[in-house]
Amino acid sequence: MRIVKTISEIREIIKEWRKEGNTIGLVPTMGYLHAGHGSLIETSVKNNNKTVVSVFVNPTQFGPNEDLEKYPRDIKRDSELVSSLGGDIIFNPEPDEMYNKNNKTIIKVEGLSEKLCGITRPVHFAGVCQVVSKLFNIVTPDNSYFGLKDFQQYVIIKKMVEDLNFPVKINPVEIVREESGLALSSRNVYLTDDERKSALSLNQSLKKASLLIKNGENNADVIINEIRKIITSVPYTIIDYIKIVDPETLEDIKTVNNKYAVLLAVYVGNTRLIDNFSELS
Amino acid sequence: MRIVKTISEIREIIKEWRKEGNTIGLVPTMGYLHAGHGSLIETSVKNNNKTVVSVFVNPTQFGPNEDLEKYPRDIKRDSELVSSLGGDIIFNPEPDEMYNKNNKTIIKVEGLSEKLCGITRPVHFAGVCQVVSKLFNIVTPDNSYFGLKDFQQYVIIKKMVEDLNFPVKINPVEIVREESGLALSSRNVYLTDDERKSALSLNQSLKKASLLIKNGENNADVIINEIRKIITSVPYTIIDYIKIVDPETLEDIKTVNNKYAVLLAVYVGNTRLIDNFSELS
């Protein structure tokens, strides 16, 4: 396992790999890896000859009042995890290596980027599309892996790849949870013990919603109300949104049928958490 | 020489070429090829093992009142030219093959796309960036060739490639002119005989400007005025813009030094023509 910090070095390695006929998987992350990322890495290692894990904390996807400066980093622990799971490269460039000082190019997936998390985070998905495009062009992977926890991100990246014909397959990977049900997130580290207890209401409300749907409830408003009740019944929570949407267009749906995504964004104390479940087929 | 109409077929061919270790050049055009395109193709054939010429007339770079419908096409003549110059593939997909009906992804090179031709053609460069990105992702060329006649396009594509790390080298190719001095353009076919005579004023004014600069004139306004005098002295011409700009930022410059571009856009009758000369180093 090698840590690579420059674009030219990773391109040299990729060139050699290609000469040897290897397939390449890319796992784009922002580091501070947890078992959710681990699951992405494992899936990549299983399905490709070589796996690159990017841990670049991308400044362009943070808004001016967001947590770029305090975003957690631990390259030593990240290296141990990637190595133990059979990954081949950690890509960890400095911001100056990734962005020339006069960067002018933006990518927008219109209609998908402005909704949901895009309302509170207006520059977020443009930044994600920018850095993911750059990583695709640098690593030229056959496969790339995205966790379904960032559901909107997965939908946007999939659409961008389809629209621009990037020669890479986008593979969704299931959400990984603590035993308590809390979805793993690098931002969970911000939670106090009490907030962490309240944060369990996200998964609990989703489980309730899933049960309702299984039992035949198909009115989106009814389901959303049940979710809201559970989340507002615990302290420290402020709901950003609870939505039931079409999993491709991200448009609200009124009646739940065979394809849907139930999406939450909730502030717990000062920490904004997201969670969801979906039926994609 | 093969004509290819589908993305999957061209990808198969590229895959074989790559296995054999070939380098690949891409010449993105909109067909109706003339000797200017010929020069791009020749340069590609000379510098790459394989050359792909796209003749796709890209609808997304035309505005609602522009000449998409009447844009000239002649695939038979195009094939003969590409074949005679040693090109390997003409890529000629239908619009439905290139664009899914729900395309949402746009690319903007901010600060460069809105200026100059971007003022009268507000969607043009977003369309160009979109289709060129798609072609890069489909053909995965080592080199791509752009004529300096579309100077703003060259600058924008070069910046996009740099900003997004597309693994392709962008090569500028000099303007090709008729003996009369008229820069070759697929749109010249729209000109009446009288308009064609007036169109010569574009190159004549640029030659005058070049002479002025050589003789030490460095005041951009003085040079622009000389150009304007020559173009307005002939019938049928309406000036869209005459600009002297920095060749990377496309910002106006007041004093001409070692790096500059002198850019014209002029309506001759109903036909909008562009021409320029530049010093890039």
C-alpha cells in the first residue's frame, strides 16, 4: 500500500497497471475512514485488480460557514485501514496539487443539485461533481464506489457520468450502521454523548417508516408525519428536511410505490446528519 | 476508414487500438469539412497512430435562433477528405445517441464563456464544453486538435481540460485561409458573391493591425479603430466586436505587449464570421 501525493505519480502508476492489464476501482472519500468506507473499499478490492482510495478533503464542496477547517483527519489510521483491506493506493494530495489558483470550470447537474441538501449547501454538489470528475480523469477507474448514505450525491454522480459518458461504472454500496442503528459518518465524532442518543431517532424513524410501507401505507405525507413525530420527540434535534422522492429525479412523490427514497437531514446539536432508505428497482 | 454511428462501437474499436498500444488523436468538428479541418486532421495523423474525426453537429451549442437546421452537412465529401488524409474513423452519431432525453449536466468555464462570442451566443460554450467532454470520455484520446480560428473555444477547452484534469493534450492549429485571405469556415457557404468580397475586410483589417503592432503601435484603442475603419468601409458588414485581449483570461488589454489576441466577430449580411490573430507566448 502506497500513499501518493501528486497527480503525476499516480498517473505513472496507473499507466503501469494498465500495461499489465489490471482493472481499477476508485473509492472517493474525504478520509477519516470508518467501517462505511471500509465496506466501499472491500467491494472495490473484491471486484478490481487494483484499488485507489482518495482521502482528499475537497475544499470546493464546503460552504463558507461549513466545517472545512475542523473536518477530522487521521492519515495514519486511514492508511492502516486501507492496507488491512487490501487497497493499493491512498491518494492524499494537497489542495494546491488538485486546484490551480485560477480554477474556472464548474459542473452542475441541474434539477438534482439544488434540491434537498442543495438548499442548505448551495455550492456542495458542484464541488462534489468537480472533484469526482477530476479524480475520474486522474485515476481513469473502471469502477467507482459510492455509499448510499449520501444518497443525493450517488444520484447526482450517476447522472453526471451518464450525461457526460465518463467511462466508469458507478456502484452503490449499502449504508453501514453501528449496532445502535446510527449510520456511520465521519461527522459522528462531533456528537456529545447525549446528542448521540438523540441521533438514534433518525434510524428509528426510518425503521418505523419502512414498517409502515411494508404494512401497506403508501401516503407519503402520513409516513413523513410519523418520521417527524419520532425525531421531534427527542432533544437536540432540528429537522432540515424529511422527504420521500423518486430515486432518479429526486422529485417529491405523493404515493409510495415500488421505487422511492426516504431521505432525512437533521441537525443534532450543531451537527448536521443525514440518513435514508430506498427501493431503487 | 470507417464511419461509426454508435458509442458502443467506437468504444470497442478504441479498446482494440489501446491493446495494440496505439496513440489516438481526436479532431472534433461539426462536419462539412474544409481545408481548415484538413489541417487539423493532417496534424493528428502525423502525430498519432490513429485519428478519429467527429462530424457530429451538436445541437446544444446552437441557440434557439441560430442555424442548427440549415447548418451544412455532406458526409460523403467528409468521408472522402478524412480517408484521403489518412484518418481512421469518422464518428457521426445521431443526436439521440449522444444525448439521453433527460440530460441535466452542464459544464461552464466561468469568466471565459460569457465574454466575446458568449454575449451573442449565451448557451454556445456550455454546449461546446458538454459535447467535447463527452467526446473525450468516449474516444479517450491522447491528443485533441482545435483550430485557432475559434480562438475563444480553444482557450475555453484548454482551461476546462486543465481544471478538470482530462488526460488529453490540447493542440492549437493555425488558421487556414483562402488565397484571398478569407479564413475558411463552414459558414462561408452562406455568403453571396458580394458579401464574400466584403468578408475580405476581416483579414485585411487584421493584416493592418499586425503591421501596426510590428511597427511599434501598442495602444489597443488605436489599433481597434484602424480595424473598425477598414471593416466599416465595405458594404454588408455589421461589427459584433473588435477586441484585443489577454490570450488566457480573454480580458481586454489596453497596451499590446508580447502576449495578446486580436479578435473579430462581424456579421456580413446575415452570416456571422469570426477571425483573429494572436501571439500566445
